[in-house]
Amino acid sequence: MTGRNLKGISKYKKIYAAVISIFVFLCIWQLAVMFTDVGIVMVGPIEVIKLFFVSMVKPIGHDTIQMHIVWSLSRVMTGFVIGSALGVVLGILMGWFRPMNALFRPIYEIIRPIPPIAWIPLSIVWFGIGEPSKYFIIFLAAFSAITMNAFAGVRAVDPELIGAARMLGANNRQVFTTIVLPSCVPHIFAGLQIAIGSSWATVVAAEMVRASQGVGWVIIRGQDSNSTVQIMVGIVAVGIVGFALAVLMRWIEAKLCAWNVRGR
Amino acid sequence: MSKEMIICDNVSKTFETSRGDVNVIGNVSLTVNENELLVLFGPGQCGKSTLLNCMSGLERVTTGSVTINGRTIDSPGPDRGVVYQRTALFPWLTVMGNVEYGPKVRGMSKSERREKAQYYINLVGLEGFENSYPNQLSGGMQQRVGIARAYCNEPDVLFMDEPFGHLDAQTRYLMQEDLIKIWEKEKRTVVFVTNNIEEAVYLADRIAVLTNCPTTVKTEYEINLPRPRDYIDPEFLRLREEISSVVDKAL
Ligand SMILES: Nc1ncnc2c1ncn2[C@@H]1O[C@H](COP(=O)(O)OP(=O)(O)OP(=O)(O)O)[C@@H](O)[C@H]1O
Ligand SMILES: [Mg+2]
């Protein structure tokens, strides 16, 4: 009981601390812009926040800021879901079946260190300038993080648990479905956490190269029209959404992995 | 005349490692009678777990053979139950999920296995904790789950590898007492490994004293004290002294 209460208090304290630290940061920023030379190259937070809210009703380009976010998110989700699904499957197969590892590992090891954005020119050649080329790049971003983690998860399965399952009568298939799969779930979540972050970063980069909407486009459009405040609005949107995605992933993990210390 | 349940016939075990062969079990011949509680008692690192794993089928013997109920053992199987030192519970399953795991993978219907699992959960005193996860339980309670899980397959024999080794002294006494109660209610052939002499004398029908690695059976003691046993009974203390003086010092 007491433990629970203490936890509750510290959680609220954390939120207070976060609100205060952000508020102080914004104040210093605003004062610096108003009273020092910083004002020459930067706009203040009040102006940024004002434009952020204005752009929720008055479009930047063709879309309001929330529609730009929706555009970017839909790209991320498409690439992320496909990349994660394939990554989980490939990682687990490589982890559990030695021949799969021997076959795919070398190719994977060569592709893995290439940053996803390095593929942008090629993907435009292959998939055109439309949506598919962006899905492809985000797919790559999600895929490599997930594959590695799913693979590591399978390799980290406690052999004693496998022995215990066999002793209780489980056959090979049952060992795989009831022991190997559940015990790599926490590793997969760690991978999803990294993947969602790098997917989000990658979509912004992809949109800055070639797009006509999305938060990356908002930033690059701001640069083209010499509008620092619009650049800042784009950056703020990237930050808020990136943070929200990470929180959402952690929340899902806590729900699904209540049994795991990570999830507690 | 009781039936011979487990027969180890000239068992040896050598591990092949990158630094050469390691002979862990020298030569062990041992029989365990039906419904007997045999304690394997030996110093740390002498090969107790290895011998137990050879008997349960988790490890293959190098030479010799192990037969249980007339069948030669060469792989794990549900006619044997194991309780592990580090519990080896499935952390993603609840108490109920862990206990019903054996019957479930062997295809028993849900209502039947739930009933059986509930019986053994109650037997080990965990009624009310069916939906808890292992990490929400104390060490003693986790080992109770391990005992219920092993029992729930209704195996012929139970192997226990220092199941109380990680528990604090108070909990350990309680678990020893409860293990005997459970065993007297549901008699099975039990092989129990320990390096704690008090635990050995408290639990055993018979104690096999093992030597240091490569291990062999040094000598055996029948313990005919009535149960429940008293840790400070003079005869208890005498046996304790005598057996302690025989066992090798840990390496
Ligand atoms: N798979 C293995 N490969 C190589 N050597 C092993 C292996 N398993 C055990 N050994 C060696 O065998 C010896 C005995 O190990 P074992 O775990 O059976 O002893 P133990 O008596 O159970 O020890 P403890 O008291 O710590 O439980 C150890 O020295 C260990 O290094
Ligand atoms: Mg051991």
C-alpha cells in the first residue's frame, strides 16, 4: 500500500519537474531572443507556439500542421509495420535455425551498417518519387533494428527453461511456440522501441529530400522561404510526435510484458 | 520387498570441452526403491547436478546406463519431474500456467488439467495465488510452484536439485517440513540433491554420500528416524556428526 502511494507521489513529482524545467527553458529562450543578439538568428518560443496553433487552422502549403503530422505518421506506420513484421520473422528464424543464419546473416551484416537515408537516391530510381520510395526507406530503418533484436532474443533463451519444458513433455514445436517465442518478446520490444525512433527520424529526412507534405517538408519549406519560425514549428512537431511514439511503445510494452521486470 | 525404481549401472560422465575432457562422474552404481526418498549428499562442485541430470535424462551418460521402471533413459520425458535450484519457472506464465504446463503440452483437456493443477496448487499451499506471476512471489513460494509443476505431470520419479539452496534459513526449515508433508500425502520416488547435512538427515530415507570430482558413491546411510524429525534429537545430531566426518572437504 505505502509502496504504491510513494510511487504515485514520485510520478507526480516527475511530471511537475518536467513542466517546470520546460517552462524555465522557454523563459530563458524568450528572454535571450528579446534582450540579446540571439534574436538576430532565432525566433522566440511565443512566436513559434503562436504559429503552431495558427497552422492548426491556416494551412502551411496545402495542409494544416496536424495533417502534415498525419502524413508523416502514415508513412512511418506503413514502413514500420512491414519492416517490423519481416524483421521479427527473419530474426527469429535466423536465431532458431542454424542454416537460416548461415544463409541470411552475411547479407544482413552488410546491409545493416548502411544508414537508411543513404538509400534515398536509389529508392527514388526504383520506386519513383511517390509514397512507395518513402515506405521502402522507413522499412529499412525498422527492419534492421528489429531483426538484430529478435535474433538476440532467441539466442538469449535460457537453456534451462528449454530443458524444463522438454522434461514436462513438450516436443520441438511446442518448445518453439511456448518457450522461445514468449521469452524473446522483451528483446523484440526493445527492438521496436529503437525502430520506431529511427523510423521517425528517417521519415523526416526522406520528406526533406522529396515530398510535398509532411513535417520534414514543413521544415525544408521553411528554409526555402527563409522562415525560421516555420522551421521551428516543424521541429517542435517532430519532437512532440517522436516523444509520443516512444511513450506509446513503452505503454504497450508494459501492458503486454507485465511478467517481465522491464515491463514493471 | 520393495521394487527397484531407478537403477544406475556403472554410470560415468565426461564432458568434452575446448580445454580437453572433464571427467565429472567416475563410476556410480546406485538403486532407488519405489517411493523412497534418496538424498545425494556431497561437497560443492562434486558433480551432484550432473549425476542428477544423467538420471533425469537431461544429460546423456558417457558409459553405463540409467533405467527407470525398466526403461532406459536417454532423453527428457514427462514420466520424470524435476525441481530446479534456480526454479526454472516460465516467467511469462502465471502460477496456474506453470503448473498446468505439463498436462497442457501433453494434450489434456482444459477442464481436466485445471482441476489437476488446482489440486497440486492447493497441496503446496498456494491457493489464492493462481493468477500471480513468478516475479511477484517470494523465493519459497516460487519453489512451491516448481514442486507443484513437477507433481502435476504425475511422474513416477521426482528429481530435486538443491531446491532450497537459495532460501533463507527460516524459510528453508519450513519448506523441508512441508516437502515431507506433501511427499507423505503423495508418495513418489524422490532423488534429492543437497550439500547441507542437516537437510539431508531431516529428509532422507537413505543418504548416498558422494566424493569429490570425478564423483563416486563413497558410502550409504539408512536413516530410520521416525518422522516428523527433530533437528536437535540426540540420534539426529549423532548421525549428522558421523556423516559430516565422512564427507570430503569441498575443493
Ligand atoms: N556442460 C559441462 N561442460 C563441462 N564441464 C561441466 C559441465 N557441467 C558441469 N561441468 C563441470 O562439472 C563439475 C561438477 O558440476 P556440477 O554442477 O554437477 O556440480 P554440483 O555438485 O552440482 O555443484 P554445486 O554444488 O555448485 O551445485 C564442475 O566442475 C563443472 O565445471
Ligand atoms: Mg548443482
